[in-house]
Amino acid sequence: AQSVTQLGSHVSVSEGALVLLRCNYSSSVPPYLFWYVQYPNQGLQLLLKYTSAATLVKGINGFEAEFKKSETSFHLTKPSAHMSDAAEYFCAVSDLEKLTFGTGTRLTIIP
Amino acid sequence: DAMVIQNPRYQVTQFGKPVTLSCSQTLNHNVMYWYQQKSSQAPKLLFHYYDKDFNNEADTPDNFQSRRPNTSFCFLDIRSPGLGDAAMYLCATSRDRGVTGELFFGEGSRLTVL
């Protein structure tokens, strides 16, 4: 069975500071990994995805994530946080049958 | 323009009173999904359709049913809502089976049960 673990249900960073949201995965097959963002009272929007091509994946809004097989990690980063980044972020893993989400990390940006 | 549209955005019902949530898509995708998301929790897959082929998750309660009359529309029926069914219900689509690509989500329908 596949799963993802997101460390830290709440993360606060100052505007302009580095954003780091952690995700570790477990999968019995080579994984497809995703990061989605959810703004209040809205659906989920894809930020980026890893599908076994480049290990460093660039997404929208300046976010990127690096796939590290040895660490079974797929952490999300952004060099400089913006107020508009405040949202809930979900890591997800696919085994080609279904998409399984982590429990999410709520990102707060401090002015 | 919105590609996956859910109605209503907010639904209030009474305990035991049936509810239907709708989802429509303009993407002509083959697969449509229904997720349940409770407060501060991960979205949980209830079931999905690949074209007309219905796939129910093993732990989805019988209280939840779905219909897909055509490619564009999919409905979630909750036959007798309980307090524990209060949640955000998310509809999503993908082009094909085999989740290697992006899921496109609607904005969700938030259900309140009184």
C-alpha cells in the first residue's frame, strides 16, 4: 500500500523567507508524486508533479520539489515566501490505480 | 473559465434527509472522481468512474451512491446523511485511468448536516 507523510501540520514563515514543506512517501512501485495547493473553500490545484523524469521538478508560483529516492522524500520549497502563498498544501502519491493524499500542511505567512 | 463545476457550493440538510451533489466538466475527460474531505484531513477517495465503469472504494459506506448519466455529468447521492457526513465533497477529473497525470478539481461542495 502506498502512503505519504507530511511532517508538520502547520508551518509559519516570514514574508520573503524560505518555504520548506516536508513530504515522505511509501510506495511498492516507482512512485508518481504530486503537490497540490488548496486555498480556503476551494478545490485543489496542481503545483507540480514528479513522473520519473528529472528529479528536480519546477512548478507554478515559484515552487519546486526534489525527488530523493534514498530518503523517500519529495519536499516542496520556494526561495521567497509571498503573502499569497498562504494556503493548505497536500503531497500525494500515485501507484497508477489511485491517488493517495497526505494530511496536509497549512502554510501561514507572517508579514 | 471553470472546467470542473460543482453545485451547490454550500448545502445544508437535516439528519437523514437525502442530498444530491452535482459535478459537470467541460474537459471531456474519461475519469471522474468523488473525494470526501473532512476538516483538517486529507481528501479521501469515495469512488470513481472510468467512462461508465463504476469503481467503489472498499470502505465507502453504502449510504453513498453515484451516477454518471453522460461524460459531462456525475452526481453524488447521500441517501441518509448523518452528522459524520458533514464535509467538503470534491469532484475531480482526469483524462485517462492510471493516475500519472493531473487531476482537475472543482471548487467543492460543503455539506452541513443539522
